[in-house]
Amino acid sequence: PNPRWGAPPNESYNALLRLINDREYFVLTSNVDGCFERAGFDPSRIYTPQGDIKNYQCLAACASDSVFDTKSLMDNVSSPSRSVLTCACISALSTSASTPPRTLMPPSCPPFAPYGPAQIRPTLHDGVIDASLVPSCPRCGSPVFLNLRGGGWFLPGKYEAQNRAFVAWVERMAAEGKKLAIVEVGAGFNTPTVTRFPCESIARDLSGALVRINPTDPEVPTDIAAVGLPAGHEILHDLEALQEHVAATDDPQEGQQGKGTAETSMGGDWKAMMAMLR
């Protein structure tokens, strides 16, 4: 099944929700699988700038709102079709005028596809699928793909309201003088301007505290109150262990200089970064 509905969130989501308890919060996540919402986080307090696989879109971006519901599309096709749906979308990109009216199946699915090759091969006999199984834009007939930020074709309109809600929330926290604790989990350097750098900038602007949990990139800037924990998300399961990890690190005001892992501040304004995501 599509992981947006079929794969349950891991226990770390529940642990984080328990950690928040009755505090005010807002989730900024690069995840596109809806796990925060399915784990019980308030959808009105979640911003997913990279998109959501519950939506698919026209790759020609024929209109700013040419974004459609993935589940209804899946529900309207037969069971064998579901297992080839996403790869069929991808293979449609490489068709040409000389291609017969059947779509070649790519040798393997990309790592971000909701369906793996093992689920696809049993439905095929000669390595091809009928072109009628390839979904297209209901408006213009162009190829479609999941509504994920991956190029200039991405249509972000579905997420703009939450982008503005997130900005307004942070501004309200600042105006009310609230003490802000930022718990960042697994935000590396793949798309740092989406989560990692904004978190640093918000901590800097609001004199907040940043707890960075990352097994490979735990470095923190030295000009903010921050601590980097070289651990995985499982540390959230045990609040006492998390507190021990924080206590065992160097002075948060000095990042991790003593361990040789301090990160140079990248600067940048979080509001400008959020505006670029709209």
C-alpha cells in the first residue's frame, strides 16, 4: 500500500507528542508521508514544505491548482493497477512519438516511489504495461507525478496556507515573549534551507534553545543556545535518557566546540527562507 495510508508511524512520533504534552507547538517537517498527522499531531499545526504524497500533480503545471487527490485515483483503479501506478507515472516521462502505445517499465523504481519493484514484477509478463494504466492530468492530459518539491514544475499551492500559519505562529511566540525550544530530528544537509537553517535562524531571532538530534550531522552553531546529540530518533522514547544526553554535552551556549564539531553559523533569515518555499 501507499505509505501515506498503509505504513504506521514509528514510536518516535508518539514519544515526541508525549514530550510536547499540553505545550503550544508547530511542526516544520520535510517528511511527505503524513506520519505526524497520523500520529495525532494537529494538522493545523503542521507545515510540509516538500509536499505530501497524498497529492499528485500535473507535470506541465498547466494551472497553479492542478493538484489532485492520490487516494481517490488509487481507489478508482483495479488492484493490479495499483502496484504499478507510481512507476507508470515515472515511465510516462520518457515516452516519445516513436514509442508504441504501451509504456516501458523502468528497470527499478526511484527510492522515493511508494511502490517497490518487488510489488511490481508479479503483475508484469513482458516488462511493459498498457498505456491505459498510465494516469494523466485530468485537465490537460500531460504526465503526472506526486506533488513533491523536485523541480520547477512543483506546485506548492496546497501548502501555502500552512507556510503562512507557521510564520505567524513564530512571530506570535516572539511578540508574546514565549520561551521557545526547538527539537530538530534528523535534519541534515540534503535540503538544509527547508528545516535545518530555518531552525537555527529562529533560535537566533527568538533567543530560543535548539536541541539537534542527528546521528551523522549533530553540529550546532556557536552563536545560539544549542546542543547537538549524535543519536537517532529513538532517544525520544526515553525522556530521562534524553535529559542525560543533554546534560553530558558541553555548555549549550558553546555548541560542541569541545568535541571539535562546532558548525559555522550559516546566517540567513528564516522568514526569507519560508518565503522562498511558497
